Amino acid sequence: MTTLPPTASSAPDPLLHANRLAAASLNTLFSTDAARAQRFSLRACAMLFDYSKQHLDEAARQALLDWANETHLTAKTRELFDGLPVNPSEGRAALHMLCRAPASSMGMFGASAQARLSEFCQQREAMLQLARQIRDRELVSASGLPLDQMVHVGIGGSDLGPAMVVQALQHEHTGPEVRFLSNVDGAALEHTLRGLNARRTLLAITSKTFTTLETMLNARAIIDWMAQESGCTVAQIIASQVVGITASPSTAAEFGIPANRTLCFDTTVGGRFSLWSSVGLPIAVALGPEQFEALLAGAHSVDQHVLSTKGSENLPLMMALIGCWNATFMQRRSQAVVPYAQALARLPAYLQQLEMESNGKSVEVDGTPAQSTCPVIWGEPGTNGQHAFFQMLHQGTDVIPVDFIAAREARHPFTEHHRWLLANCLAQSRALMVGADAQDPHKRILGNRPSTTLLMPRLDAHALGALIAAYEFKVIYQAMLWGINPFDQWAVELGKSIARDVETALRAPASAHGLDGSTALLLSAIHSNS
């Protein structure tokens, strides 16, 4: 089982130390250490990571770094880059770093990964070439019209990453309109199709297995709509207006998609780590291949950083250790993420999947019960969040650590707006720490609430790639520390399999036998319209 940070050293017992520091005053920690902000912050990959407002001192930080050493994080990171099977429950490596690695970076990887690099580079070039054709309106529909509108259908990692990036970098949008559909709710489908021309629309279907229920149901509905609107056959639509993105090209071929319209990615690339792969086609279509490659370059810079940087200068490692410190030792089971950039509105949702689907586990790699794993991740952009949930952050009974994310420079001409946006970001971080004294208990704000601030120079493709990759490695490091496997997701499949039984019961009420009383009651209410 996973061991906690070591105690056989000069550092005090970490649990007792955590209890002491939880009650310690952040204001006092600053007032007694004029250099605290410099000592508890770091700069890497063009980002400033300030964690000085966390309940940490030198002894606690050293105990956490000792824990990382005793957990052999450096060796385990090397295994990841060497292409060893770090996903034991599925017997797979995790090679998403190859998706963003240039061909010249062979030396970063071990023999198993090196043997795959050229294949990954070929997949990338095939995707970028197709993106260029789509952007240049070279593809023609079954009706003979250029395809200048695109709908991307996927769910989970096949949707959240690309959709988040396209929204975040909307100021770089130079290609055709790209719409995203993930939810199986018919209202979402109706909204997505509204205003589109079926004779000019390209459908991109992303599914690792090409069997994901929600994705394939939505895809078939769009294909049927295209056929009905254009007067073409379904086979003609699939052959000319559909692109498949999958790790199972044979299944895409059975669906009818031609080989030259099928983009592949590898089974070693998990969904929530897949936006760097062919899954990123809508990014390259909307923003252009150059912007997509800049995104990859930003992520690759973090790959280089984690391989070459150890200890307290390793940015994702410190993100991971602070997260573990709060979740495991401080017992703070909730984590807010507040980007002060409206363009990053989908980042909290993206991180919810990245963190909770990866590390939402209750057993360790060896099958023994886990002591502590991922907290609840949630958030909204500032300043909107200030007028929604910040009341609880400041005066609620739970202490909820906050990740503040901001960019120093704006990508728009409204400089006064950006100045106020940054002022609010820094002010809220400070207010959580300092609080406000008052005789009236209703107006008293205790403060002493922890936060980190991650400052980027600007929100461009390179910076966004680095930001996402930093959070990826945070998740992977935390999994190593907690002794769990972040690359599988077995629980996700259970609800899907039960949904098939329930759908059958919705179509044929007599088949509801064997379901629990609550589900049977709800089915009865649905059938009776009562």
C-alpha cells in the first residue's frame, strides 16, 4: 500500500504537522518571512506558479518532497517516457506524450516508445493534411458543394479537450465554423443542426472504439438528417461527408467510412489525454495547423521540463504535492478552479474529467484499498464565480483551496477590462487569505483560506498547451503518490451497460423484471405519464 510522507527524519509527523499548519495563520507566515512569496513560488515553461498562500512551511514542503523521493517518482516518470506498461489493468503504456513530440526528440524516450515515435508523427501529419484540405474547401459533399461547415461528434475526452481548446483560442479562429455535439439529449442535437446546410456540412465522428453509444447515436441521426435534406443516400453521405477518428479503423470501415477519411490514434492514448492526437482535428480545422503545432510545442516544453527538473523546481510536481497535502493531510475534499479568462470557461469541466476520471479510484494498483484519492474538482470563470460561489469560499464552513489562473496580457483591445479582471483575481486571492475583522459576526470573514495562482504571459496556443500538460502531469504524479492507476476507467462502463437494459425496458415495459424497486417505480411513472 502507499506509504505516507516519511517521519523518520528531522521533519515532524506530517499528519500532526498538517493539523498545526491548518490552524496556523497565513498572515503570520507572511509577516514573519519577508521572502515567503519568492521561496514558495517558481517559474517554469513561461508560467509563474505562486503557492505561497498555502498552509505550507519549509518542513512540510520537505516532508512532501521526501515522500516523492520515497515513492520513486523520478523512476516512475522515466518508465512513463520509456513506454513501459504503466496502465497495468489494461496492460498498456501511456504514450500520449508521443503525440506532441517532434521527430527530433527521440532521445527523450526509451526504446519501446522510440519504436513508436515515427508512427505517431505519421498520424499527426495525416491529420494536419486533412485539416488543410478542409480549411481550403477542397472536400466536396455528395451534392457537389464544398464542405465549409463542420460538426464534431464525440463525448468525454473525445469532446471536452478539443471543444475547450477551440473556445479558449477563439481569437485565433481562421477556419470554417466548427460545432461540437456530445450529449445524447435530442435538444442538443437540434441546437447543433440549427442553421446548418446539410449539403455543405462535414461530420467528424470521434470514438476510440467507434462503438460509443451516445456518439454513434448522434452520428447516425446527423447522417440521416444530411441524407433527407440533400436527397442523397446514407451510403453517399458517409462516403463523402464523414470523417472517422478512432483507434479502431476496422470498425470505422465497417461503418462505411473510406480509409482516406479515417484518422487513427493509438490505444495507448487515453481519451482525456487525447487532444494532442488525431482527436485534435477540429482544433487544427478551426485554428489552423500552425496553431495546433504551437499547442503541441507548449505541451512538449512541459514534457522536457518534468524530465530535466527535480524537486521543488518541478512545476507539475509541486502542483501535485500541494493537491495531495490539501486532500490527504488537510482533509480538504473539494478543489475550486477559477480561471480569470472567459475564454477558459470550459477549463474547469475539462479538468473535472482529467482529474476525477483519472484519479477517482478507491483501490491501489495492487488491489488494496486506497487511503486517499482525488477531491471534487469544480469551478467557473472569474469574475462570474465571485457572484455565485465565492460567498461559500470566504465564509462557508468548509475550507476549499482555490486554483486561480490568469494571463498577464490581454488578447483584446479593452485594456481597462483586463486591468480590472486581473485586479479581481489578485484581490480575491488576497481576500481569501487576509479576511476582514468585524464586531458583527455576519460581517466577519475569518480569512486564512488557501489558494495558488498560476500566471501565464498570455493566453495563446503555446501557453495553453503548457497549462494543460502541467495539469496532466499533476494528475499522473498524484496517481503515483496515491498508488493508483490514472489511465483506466472501469467504472464508466457500468452505467453504460445498465443503460442498455433500462432502454430496453423503456421500449418494452414487460422486460423491466429484475430491476430494483426505485428504477421500476420511475419506469412505471414514465410509461404512465403520471
